[in-house]
Amino acid sequence: MKLYTYFRSSAAYRVRIALNLKGVPYESVAVNLLKGEQRGEAYGAINPQKRIPALDIGGTILIQSPAILEYLDEVYPEPPLLPVGAVNRAKVRAIASIIGCDVHPLDNLGPLNYLKKKLGHDQAIVDAWYAHWVREGFDAIEALIEPGPYVCGSRVTLADIYLVPQVFNARRFNIPLHAYPKIVAVDAACAELRAFQDAAPERQPDAV
């Protein structure tokens, strides 16, 4: 199994966490987003969308982190990424969707570069844009977090897998987190787990 990844990609970070949690061995293949390697012909032949991540399972390529995470949970069911009960699963999916649908698409490298390089906005405007959408998402998630230590209780779920990479990015962009003590506590709890430690950007072979 090969994971086409970039060390600071939130979407790839999610998949690394899930693979580690489930104990699935894989080979990392680095694709440097800053150098535009994802737009090259070689990677385009692997993933026509030219985005990270892609997971090669015996020659079959899976793309889009939500689809990959769902595949992993179906094929490697232990430990499950979703809790027992339809209501509990809906709560987890909702929190993951706040990040995956509302925050990450607006604060991804592509939109940020477009704001600056194509629309001519200066870095202060780009930073304000980024901070606004992080706060929008984190305000909601902070209110939704249940008694822990994780987002939805005593077990790691898909919600934690989505949250931790977004917290990493928030810190990288110097977003103050003092208004989000529950989020900070969940991030700290996850940081104690080997699966999250080994998935961290600074632990990746392509980290610079």
C-alpha cells in the first residue's frame, strides 16, 4: 500500500493518522506541493484531480481523504472510526464535516495562493481570511465537544482525525487558541497517542 502524501497536507495527515490507528503498514511517497509536483504529468496519471492524498492499494487508486477514511474503516474495522449508535455517528460526522467542508476548503493552499497571486491581495488580507474561517469552525466545534478526553468522549473517532491536523495548521498560521480550551485539551490528549505522534508533519520523511 502506497500513500501519496505531503507532510503538511491536512488531508494526507488525516489518512496517516487512520492508517496508524489501524496498524496498517504503508509506504509514503512524497509529492511536494510547494514545488507543484502534484500538477506534473507523473502524478496526474495517478490522480487526475492532482491533489493530495492518493492511496494505491494493489494498483487501484483511491482519492479524497473522506473516501479513503471510509474505505479504511470498512476494510480494517478495528478500531472503528465511528462510535456505536446512529445519533453518535451523526455527531462525529457533523464535526468532521465542519472541518472537511467548511474550514479546510477555504483555508487550503490553493485558495490562499489564489487570493494572493491571482487576485493580488497582500499577506495581511490572506491571513485575515484564514483566521476568519478557522474561528468560524472552531467556535462551533468548541461548543460541540463532549466530556473527553477526545472530541466525542472516551474513544478516538473521525472527529479527532479531522480536528488535530486543523489545529496544527492553526498554530502554523499563528491563530490564537486561548478561546478554545476544549480543542486544545483534545489536541493534547491525541498527542499522547503513538498513532498521532507518528503521523505528525515533523515526523514525515519529507519534512523540511
